[in-house]
Amino acid sequence: MSEQPPSAIESVVFDIGGVLLDWDPRHLYRKLFDDEEAMNRFLGEVCTMKWHERHDLGYSMEKSCEALAAGHPEDAEMIRAWGRRSEEMVAGPIEGTVQILGELRTAGVRCYAVTNMERETYPRRVARYPFLGWFDGTVVSGFEGVVKPNPEIFELLLSRFALRPSSTLFIDDSAANVEAARSLGMHAVRFTSPGQLRAELERIRLLAPGATVEPPGGATAPGGVTPQHH
């Protein structure tokens, strides 16, 4: 991201899965498979990310799993687990990023989220992780019928919350999503770790070096969010 004066960025937009939450289907399926190779085959050939994209577009996970199970009866229970045990795909919060979100909010920076997430799971995640309620606004693909990196979901975000691309910073762990945001004139950082993100935000002076403060509004402090492991 090119150097910007401190006042250039007015709003920060976070991805959720991979940035604020440690989401990975393997967190669930390692409990169900004794063999890593068999698990990888299942996720690479049966419950694939291409198949899962329909859920992020708003299609019913239950219907989707039943339809796929009908075509793969030998894997039927593993397939149904995708929908029935989806919360076990989240290992917990990425604490360092949650802390950064709290610091930005306390510093008066407007914060938003845009996420590829199923319409069924989003309300459960908000109830499970209070920090997902800290945002000034959130766009969830499952309710909108459009997923990242489609530029339409970024255009929806910008128009709904009256954000100017040139003063908006987007954070995501996907290179494709980062490039899509940049194509619309947004500034973007590809997330690799909380430390890397903190260094970037300090570099452009959105965060003061070494600052750690309590989140606003009496919300649960990031360090106090307890993952609900199943």
C-alpha cells in the first residue's frame, strides 16, 4: 500500500474469517478423520471450497449437504457434519487482530466488516464472539447473494455506509479480495499475522507504536473473549 498522510484513511474494513476468526474446515474434520490423507481427499474432492461457495451466496447448507450426500452415500455423515457442526470449524478468535480492532475503535476510527459467510452461521458467530458487534456496519455475503472477490460486494459496502474508496482501508487474507478492493480505488493490506498488520497500521499512523487500550462502550476486552471449543 502506498504511503498516505495520517488523515487520508477514515475507515477500516475487516474481513472476518482468517483475519479475526480462525476458520478452517480442518478444525472439524480432524476430529472425524483418523487419516490426514483421507481428510484432504474428502475436502479436495467432495466438500470442496467451490461447493461451499454456494453457502456463502445464501443457499441453504442443509439442502446443499443433503443433495451432496445423495451423490456420495459413502460420505453422507461426513457431508452432513459440514452443516450440523459448522461452529467447530472456528477454533476461536485471532486475539492480536481483535486487539487491533479495539484500539482502532477507541482511537475514533470507523470500522466495518465485509465477510463471505453463510446466512445461518453469521448470527451464531455474533452471539459467540461479542467483538463482532463492535463494527459500525457489516456486509455478509449470505444475506446479499454476492461474494468476494466480486466487486459488487465492495460497491455495496461503499454505497451502504457512504464510504469513500480513497479514504477506506481494507484488510483481508486473500490476495484476490485485496486486488478486487484496490481495483475500486480502496487501499488494501493482505493480512498474514497480527504483528504484520500492526506494523502496517503504525506505519501509516492509524495506530500509535506500542499502544494497547481498552475497547469502547464497555464491550468485552479482546483478551477476555473466550473461544467456545466443542
